[in-house]
Amino acid sequence: MLSFDDLLQKDRYLKYTLIHCTHDWQYSSLNQIEYLDGFTEDLINDYSFSFNTIIPYTRYSLVFPTEQMRITKSGNYLLVVYDNSIDNPLLTRRMMVLDVQQAGIKGNVTYAQDVQYRSTKQQVDFTAYTGAYSIRNPSMYLHATILQNGRWDNAIERLTHRNAKPGEYSFNFDNLNTNVFNGCNEYRTFDIRTLRSTGDRIVSINFNDRINQAYVLEDLARPWGAYVTNNTLNGYSIHANNDFPGQNTEDYVLVHFTLRCDFPVGDGNLYVFGELTDWQIDPKAKLTFNPENNYWEADFYCKQGFYNYIYVFVPKGSHKIDDTYIEGSHWETPNIYTILLYLQEEGTSYDRLIGVNTLSIKK
């Protein structure tokens, strides 16, 4: 299911289509009629309007595949939603379709084997069992991708096996640091499921300038110090309205963030980051320095719910996200890792997704 809100409040007929991609998210050589049965685009007909909210919106929902459009091949797909032209999309989403015949994946997550990273990074080792699949040139046609908490900005892609025997391919890289991630830290949280009282880590709620506003408890930079456990959603969010439960009753709230950082920030920018920013560097979530109180501040709209987030640093002139600059990094952080295994069989021209498994840290 895909669901999203449109805050523009204007009548429009939204369409969607699917584009098949390679294991590393380039357009595949397949024509749409080779992987879609039926139409190659369709309307999103399921929509409803917000009820009793200060900020009105239209809620669109799409459950697919449908009778009008069915997927015939596994692999990576780009779901594109657009109004008038696919060349001007409103949104895109990555999605994966798993093969009916599946390979097995077994592995584990531990601290990094390299001594210099042992306290800060996590290592993902695994073995793929390809079973009935015939793999003639695995170095060229068998690839793996590792995701941390579903993020694509720091995904490790294009992994090839290190050693193998028939039907069994090892992706254990020992201390080569090929498959290591920053452990980062527990995500920070706030709760705006109710606007009648202050939720978790909300210090103030008011209705000002005809806008619901919430102020999150002051955050402290934590690049050093011991690891402290806390049960979180690993960066994800849950939308809900505890005051008036029902369909489309969640309102949008202007949420104010403040970060105290007792060391000079280098040449770059700080951002709030997580599912609440669509796992992207969002200009609206950029922090600015307030010299009057020595705070870094940001405010942007969030739909009522329970949220996870962290602060990330992006060096000037770079697009690479540093999630340890403010948050620090610990090997004990309970991140969730997803392993995706792709195969281009001999005689074919596309990558099939033949295996998926999810792993978590073993302490």
C-alpha cells in the first residue's frame, strides 16, 4: 500500500506507473510490457478528505498490484506518482518484488572485526544459499545490498561474494571493512498524538497564528559518552490522533526543535533527519544558529503522531550524511539490517530479487 497527503487542496487526477530497475537502481533494459501485465499506467482512485483539521488535506491511497496492472517479474521497481506528466513526478518510491523461488540467507550482525572500529561500527556477515538457481558467473551476476533501518542513503550496494562452493556463497569479509556501518545512536523521540496535553518530550503546546505548535525538549549533542539504551522505532514514525480517533483526523503541527552543541560546528549544515524528513536532507529541516541563546533551531510541520529522529551533519559541498557528528556511534545500537540478494541469470537481461532476510545486532 502507498498512502500520502496532498496539502494543495486542488482537484487533480493522479496517476502512477512502475519502472523496472537494475540491482543498483539504474533503469533496466526491459520494456514496460515485458514486466507489466495490463495497463502501463493507472489512476489513483482512492482518496478522502481530512476531518476537523486546522490544515486541510486530501489523503490518497493505492493498493497494488491491481487487476488493471500486474507485475510479472521480480526485482527493483520505481513507483512514480504524477499529475500531468511522468517527467514531472509528485513523488517516487523504491519497492522490491521478491521471486517466487527464493534463495536462503543466513547471517549475523556483530561489532566490527577491525580493532579501530570495534566500539563504533557494526559488521554484517552472511551466506547465501542459492538452491535450485543455476549461477554460471556469480562474480558478474550475483549481487547483494545491505540496508540499515531501511535507509538508502548509506546502503552498501554491489556486494559480490568473497568465496564460494556450489550453491553456497559467503559474504563474510572479516576485517576488510567492506560490510560495516556506523552503529550511530538510539533515535530521539517526541509524541504529538495529543494536543490537549504535553506528550513525551514535548515541553509546550499552543495554538498561535491559527497554527498548532509544539516545542520539543531541548536536545544535547552527544558525540562522546557511554551508550544508553532506549526502545525506539529505528527512525520511523506512527501517525495517530488520540484526542479524536478516526479516519483522517490527524492534524499538522508546527514542531520546534532546539539543539545545544557545546563545540563549534564545522563547515557544513545540521539537519533533523529520519522518516519525518522522508530519509532525505530536507531544506525545511535545516538548523540555524541563534546567537542569543546559543541554540541551533529548526521548525517544520509534522502530522500528529509518535516520531523518531536524529541530527545529521552534511559538509559544505557534499551530499554525504554524517550521522555520528552530533549523535556519536556505538556498536551496541539495535539497528535492523535488511539483506537483498539479486541474480541476473544467464540468457536474461534483468536482475531478479531472489532472496531477502532481516538481521539485528547480537550483543
